[in-house]
Amino acid sequence: MVNAPVAHPPAENPFDTAIAQLDAVAERIGLDPGMRDVLRHCKREFTVNFPVKMDDGSIRVFTGYRVHHNEARGPVKGGLRYSDHVSLDEVRALAMWMTWKCAVAGLPYGGAKGGVIVDPSALSAGELERMTRRFAAEIGLLIGPDEDVPAPDMGTDAQIMAWIMDTYSMMHGHSVPAVVTGKPVTIGGSSGRYEATGRGVMFVTQEACKYAGVPLEGATVAVQGFGNVGSVASKLLRDAGAKIVAVSNASGGIYDEAGMDIDALIAMPRDRASLRFDAPGRRITNAELLELPVDILVPAATEGQIHAANAGNIRAKMIIEAANGPTTADGDRILRERNIYVAPDIVANSGGVIVSYFEWVQDLQSFFWEEAEVNSRLERIIKRSFQEVAALQAKESISMREAAYVLAVTRVVEATTVRGIFP
Ligand code: GLU
């Protein structure tokens, strides 16, 4: 199942959000201006324009990107996004967020991201495969198990990772499973990877509920975005005792105070679900979903959804950022002033890359783990990371986002400092 994007573009340039977040933490920790400048830039920015033969015989040129933000802590890691809204600045922001996400979870990775400007649902299966293989060949200069390990993101899935793994392997004359994560299990994918981001969201919600004093049992939840992350998070939060009262996708949402039948929504054919949710409940817009009177709001779609114009209207007690960058810097300031508890994206959605790390380790060792082991290691790492952030938040009386950024940026600065500046 391809992850379902929310159609409308972000309210502000995501790279502006990312830079504002970095600048704020740089001020807070008194970061050396030269070091701040290093971190404000992405180390490598690769743009490719490449031709693909379409089914009707015509040639179409696609534009794609692969950006490495920082590799001080290890090989770079991050997803590939297929969406109409992909831009160099979006990919830069997402790459920078990967650097912080890996650092806060303690993974031995730097941050990267890539994408192609394309609506994958508008391509045939053959066109999608040819486009993916050509893009994989183009970024083959950068990727590799010791260099840069892509993974799924919005608009991409395990099948697309399989084509990338196969293309890279053909170019090298032997199978290289560790070049991507989020692959099908039959070719070296990890058990539990598909559910990992949503499962991590559930673990973080459990922790956040303890800290914020909101009981998860019976809590009402609205989930924006019903792709890989939103659908799995909905199911697992429901299983943990919460009541999912609203969900949405690119075409809008539904709200039912009685609680939604999540299994029926997941079982619904994607093409029908993408047109409208054929389920009981009141039809609402994505904007209305964010302002519902719920206990927990889970933005699980795209960047910039919570911003200066709507942050004042949010009625949730707690926001669990399952998406990357769902809140702009201005939106965040308003949430802070209003004392709304926010579990920031770089912690809340880190379950995906944590289990990607497990997949990479399993591939490198050719030794595979049971799903129960994957899930319990994920729980241990993501809860420990949350608790470290929460401890700093309490000690310094700052927000969870500020605390997560202080930890992440400090770790990257330490790695850069101890390695030194080449030459
Ligand atoms: N695309 C996911 C993210 O934004 C996963 C990245 C990965 O597993 O490398 O975190």
C-alpha cells in the first residue's frame, strides 16, 4: 500500500521551519556561529533530471533529488518521497530533520532525504517501475550500505524499495540488501518494519499520556492522514484503549463521536478510500479535523498543517507529531503559549527509522530476528529516547521540542567537534 499524502501543499516553506528550529536551539545552547553555519547547510544536494519511456511511447523527463544533510554520526539515512509537492527545499528540511531524529534516538546515522516530483497514482505500474529504476540508477552515485540508505516515505512503499535494491544490485553484480530498508521481508526486509512508525507513535503516545496526565484509556483521538503511519497508529491506539473519532486522507475526513471502525477503513480498497471514506460519520475537511474537540490530535500527513492561523483554534490537549514537520515555528509558539503538550516529530515518528536501523543491522549480519524481538527493542529505544527528552524538558522548563532539539543538536555538534574539520 502506497502511503497516502494530503493533497494541499504546506502553509510555509518547510526549510524555513527547519532553519527557524535550528536557530532557536543554537541561541539556547550558545552554539559557535561557524558550527551553526555548518548545520544550517546540507552537505550534498543532488538534483537529477531523467527521462522515462511512458506506456504510450512518449518520453517524459522527471526531476528528483537526494540530499545529505550531515554525516558526522555515520552513514546517512532517510526516505524517498514521491509527490507533486516535492521541492529541493522540502527535501532539505526533511534531510535535516532526519539528522536530528537519528541523533535523538541514538542511531549511528546522519540525515538524508530524497524525492521525485510525481503523483505516483497517475502512473501505470510499468511506468512507476521504470521511473523508480531510472531514479535509482541516477542516485546510485550516492547510495550504498556504508554511504546512504534510503527507505519508504510518502508515496513510496516496500515494492519501490525492492526495485531500488534490485537496480543497485544489478549495477554491482551481486545482491546488496542493506542498500535500502523497508523492503519486502522475502528479500531481507525486517519483520515489523511496515508497522514500525505507527507502533512508535503508539509507544510515544503511551508515554506522553503519563507525563501529561491524560489517560489513554477512553481518550478521543483525531488522526490526519490515513497512509502507512496514520492507519497503523489508529489501529494500535485503538488496541491500546483509545477511541479514534476522526480520520482523513487527501480527499477529506470523517468524524464519528461514537468511534470509527478502523479495521473496516483499513480493509477498504485504496482507490475507493482515496475518493472518500465510505463509512458512517460526518464528512469534514482536513482543516476541520485539526480543530476537533478531542483529547489527542495525531497529524500523520505532511508539513506545515498547524500554523499561525489555526494553532489558536486547536482544542486537543495533546499533539503527537506522526508526520515530519507538521507544525510551523509560529504555530509551535502559539501551542507553547497555550500549554498544549506536543510530542515532537523527531521523537514521535522515529519508530520507522529505528526499525530501519534494525533491518540494516540484520542485512549486514544476514541474521534475522523474530517480530517480537523487533517490537520489544523498538519499545525500549523509543521510550528511552522519550524519557531522556522529558527529563531535560522538566529540568530546563522548556518544551518537549526544545528539549529534543537540544539533545539532538548537541550530539551532532559533539560528533563534528571530536572528528574535527578536514583537513
Ligand atoms: N521516511 C521515514 C522517516 O521520515 C523513515 C526513514 C528511514 O527509515 O530511513 O522517518
